[in-house]
Amino acid sequence: MLDALSPARRRFVLLLVALGVLVLVAVVAVVVIRGRDEPVTPVSQDVEGPVLLVPGYGGDTTALEVLAQALRDAGRETVLVRPPGGGTGDLREQAAALGRAAERAMAVSGAPSVDVVGYSAGGVVVRLWVAEGGGGNVARRVVTLASPHHGTDLASLAGDLAPDACPEACRQLATDSDLLRELNRGDESPPGPIWVSLWTTDDKTVVPPDSGELDGAVSFSLQSVCPGQSAAHGDVPRIPSVVAITVFELDTADPRVPGHDVCAATGLSR
């Protein structure tokens, strides 16, 4: 069709097509930006809904079972969220699945909101859901445990040395990933819920460990509360002091750095 046109007309048609593509790209960009900037209506802090526990990379919920039982013993309805794709696929798809799990939990319980605990990569999934998936209008409180909010050097190293062994979620957790740059641009604690982040200085999976810090959250290391407490990454959600801290932070009182009494179960209170 273009071959039948004169060179001048052909250039003109190609210019119109290029302009159309640019306009489409601009429209898509505006839609994405507006999606992040839509007004959020925080839910009441006075009503406790179900607690959703989001596992880390690989989707294994075993490490969260101790915490789940402790929350149930405290009278909280608790749901273990199993991510799609074995927990190694796109973190945004995992965030969408979390949104569906939240809707189901509220429908079953009749509660107007949920609390969410994200362990390891699960904390990044929760942030994506709140920032991009409407979770700010649903989540009351979010607690992240040893989460690589600013990435981990291990994922970066895996992506460089063994890219075939580093699935999409692994690549997204690299310190320089496009996903984390976008997520951490501006407010690291998206509006809506109250945020708490806890990490361990002993972490050898989230490297550096203070990648678990989150601007805008009640943010602290386990060792700042329980000096001398040893806590490897995989043990974080089942250590008695961490369990006590998590239950404490999900109360209706304003969250804060807890006192040393939460360390009593490990004999480290002072």
C-alpha cells in the first residue's frame, strides 16, 4: 500500500503512524501514573480483620506456621497465602493474587479490612499490592519481616553468574531491578495502612540486612529490641520474640518499637 504512494506522501503517513504510537505510549504512561496516585481512603484502626501471612521467595509457608498458630491463639483469624507460580514468578502477579486472597478473607469474615504480614520477599509483594493494586483501601496494618525492600546482593549475584537459575522474582529482587527502583521512588510506605518493618542484623540472605528498613514505617532491627538475639533469615518468623513483636504490632494501639519485655521468651529481657 505504501509502495503506491509518492516518497513525500509515504514519509507523511509514516510520520502520522509514529506520532500515533507516541500518543499511545503517553496515554498508557498516564494511566499507570494515575493508578499509583489514585486517592486512598485508610480503613479504621479500631477494627481487627483477618491476618494474611505472605511467604517469601519460593512460596513455602512452613516458616509461617508458628506465627499463624500464635495469632490464632490470640483470637485472630489467620490465612496463609500461597502465591502462584511456586513463589518464583512475577512479584506483581503475586501481588494480584494477594489482592484476591484479601477479598475472599473479607467476604468470608465480613470484616472491612485485613492485616498483612509479609515475610522476606512477601514484604515486597505486600508493598506492590498496596502501591499498585488497591491494597491501601483494604489493609489496616502491614508488618514486614526481613524483607529485601531495597533488594539483596544475592539476587544480583545470581542474576549475573547464573541467570538461568534466577527466575523472574529473583531478578526483580536484585538491588538495581526496575521493579524496586519504581517501587522505592517517592514514598516507600504507600498510603493507607500503618507500616512496621523488622529485620535481623544476622541476615545472610537479605544482604545488606538493613535492606529491611522501610522509610515511613515503624522500622527497627530485632537486635535493637533484644540485644544479643541471634536470628538467621530463615528463623525470623518463628523466633518467639519476633512472634511476640508481630502480635504486639497488630493490636489496635498505635504501633511502636516494643519494649524489652518481648524478649522474655528467649531469656534476653533486661
